[in-house]
Amino acid sequence: MTARLKIIIAMIIWGSLGIFARNIDMASSQIALLRGAIGTSFLILVLLVTKTNIDYKEIKSNLKFLLLSGFCISFNWILLFESYKYTDVSIAT
């Protein structure tokens, strides 16, 4: 798969996000939680399939930054999905 095709696929996925979020009858926080749960499940599946070991020592040493970044991205998603409901997808993005 070429780099150009990967960028096009990423743009299609990102561009369609607002359309789906706008038409889902759920609170923005629920959509963000579901998105996080689906992403986590996918990453766990990838780790299991590739038989990759998790370095818990590295996670423990960076725990406060991981928690802070998780909080920030969650807050960002909630605000993004809420903005999709009040304005156009292009403006919200």
C-alpha cells in the first residue's frame, strides 16, 4: 500500500467521523467512551495477534503523562463530538 493511498484512507475515515457522530443519538461523552473502548479492543487484539509483550516498567515510569494525555484526548473528543451537533462538520473539524 502506497503512502498516498494511506493518506487518502485516513482522510476518508477522519472526514466521515463527523457525519456519523452527528447522526448518532448518543451524548458526546458516550460516543467518546465507545470510541476509546473500540480502539482499546482493537489494540489489544493487535498485541495478541502479533504476540507483542507490554513493557509495564516503561508504562509505570510514564504513568502520569499517559493519564494526562488520555484525559486531554478524551476531553478533546467530547468537545469535538459536541461541536458536530451544533455546527457544520467542516467548521467543527
